[in-house]
Amino acid sequence: MKIFITKRIPQKGIDLLKAAGHEIAIHDSPTPLSPAELIQSGQQCDYVLNGGMQKFDADFFRSCPNLKALSLMSVGYDNVDIRAATQYGIPVSNTPGVLSGATADVAFLLMLAVSRKAFFNHKQILQGKWKGFDPTAHLGIELNNKTLGIYGLGRIGFEFARKARAAYNMEIIYYNRRRNLEAEQVLGARYVNFDDLLTRSDVLSIHAALTAETANRFNQDTFKRMKNSAILINTARGGLVKEDDLARALCVGELWGAGLDVTNPEPMAADDPLLNLENVCILPHIGSATVETRDNMALMAASNLLAAIKGERMPQTINPEVYP
């Protein structure tokens, strides 16, 4: 079978596919494919493994009648028109679970870095502005016994909450579409409504999927309802936060700080005003970026495709309704 990989992935995933005897083509360039190039590549293969953030819309699925399955090396799938994929009978899979710990680590890193203004203070050294000890300059805040609010308490949110509770004895509250009984039993997490999440959280961390319902969920209105001493963390998708509103809220003191591993758009412009704020820490979408996690993601994405090639149901299928 012919498999097209949209961006070079860790070698373990490629080796697994090659060992099964399949023909592999890889778009080995940092420049994303244009929609026309993606369609052209899709027309020349039987299966696609998406190693980046390429967008798969209805036009792609309509134009690639030979395509049999799409495997994503990611948890999120907001870049795929799932309805169109289902309409054309294409199963789509993702890689949940394997990146939960690594992404939770980045959320924890951002929480701690924002609380102590770490990125800004590092820049002070680089810019030659560290002149000596000042007992009143660039003070941070402590996290001990504070309240951590989780928006979307799934696997990643659970791991982050577990770390925060163990390290800082943080009280855990959360808002979900449905209750997470495991988190309530193991972590003592308490389910609250969205307004309570906003008004009670000292740190509010976003771990929900990007959907039409959640897009720009965190905006001028929600920031006004949060504590002016609160920290916002986002390691989910940039589109959940309206960043112009976030910058305004930080500048006028409606929020104490923010840590982002995801932005909208990505990559973020180097002159974005958020990058120069004292109380902001931003990373370039590295949530799953460890050797171990990326290897496991590549292996899971490849294994999903191998199952599809064998005529089996892909283990992590997002749209199982395509199967009889």
C-alpha cells in the first residue's frame, strides 16, 4: 500500500510501516503543503498519516476517492472536517493518552514560570538590566494551597491536577460536559459550573478540545469575571482564547498573568505584544515534545494505519460510525 506522511515523524513510526512492506512517501519540508498540494499527494496514495497541522476539509475528501483512512499524530482533530470524512467513508484516528504526562508537565512548567515571572526575569539578564538585588522588584506569587480550576478535566487535565495537588496542595475544581468521578475520588476534585470556575480559580488551566462551542470561550467577558490575581494557562488550542482580549486584560490588571503553549495563529508573530508583557510566558507548542512521547505518538499513529490496512477497525477511531 502507498502511505503519504505529511511531515517527517520520529523514525520508529516510519520503520514500523516500512517493516510491514508498505511504500512510504514523506513531505520532508518545514513548509506546510498548500491545499492543492495536499490533494495531489492524497490522490497518489491509499492512506495518509498527518504528522503536522495540515487541514483536511471536505474538498480534500471529495477529491481523494482512493483514500481509505487518515491517521493523525495528535490528540486534537479540529484541523479535520470529521463530518466530511464520515460522509466519504474515511475513518480518522488520533493518538490520545500517550501525551498526557508530557503535556501536563508543560502546563505545570507554565504555571510555575508565570507565578515567578521567569521568562521576563531571564530577559532582564539578556538585556543587561540585572543591576543587583532589589527587594521590591518583579515579585511573583506563591502557589501553595491555592485553587486550581480545570476547564476540560480529561486525561491531560487529570495529570496536571494530580501534579499540582501533590506539589502545592492545591484545591481542584473543574468544569466539564460530564463529571469526572475518578478525579473526584482520587484528587478530591469538585465539579462546579462555569461561572464558579471563573470566579474561584487562582489558576485556571484550559484542557478542552477546540470546537464551535469552545472557540473564543475565554474572552473579555470571562476575564472580567476572573480574579485579578488569577493565572490563565492554555496548553489545549489557541482558538479557545481571544488573545487581543487577553492582552488587554493583562495590561489593565484584570488578570495577574498567563502562560500559553498554544496560540492563534501558530506560529505567533515575533512582534506580538503578548511576548513583551512581564506577566506572560509563551512556548511554541511543545506540549508533547519529548523523545519518549513523540516516539509513542508515531508508533500509535502507524499502528492505527496498519490496522486499517489489514481491514481492521483502527483502535483510536474518532468517527466509528464509518464502520458497519
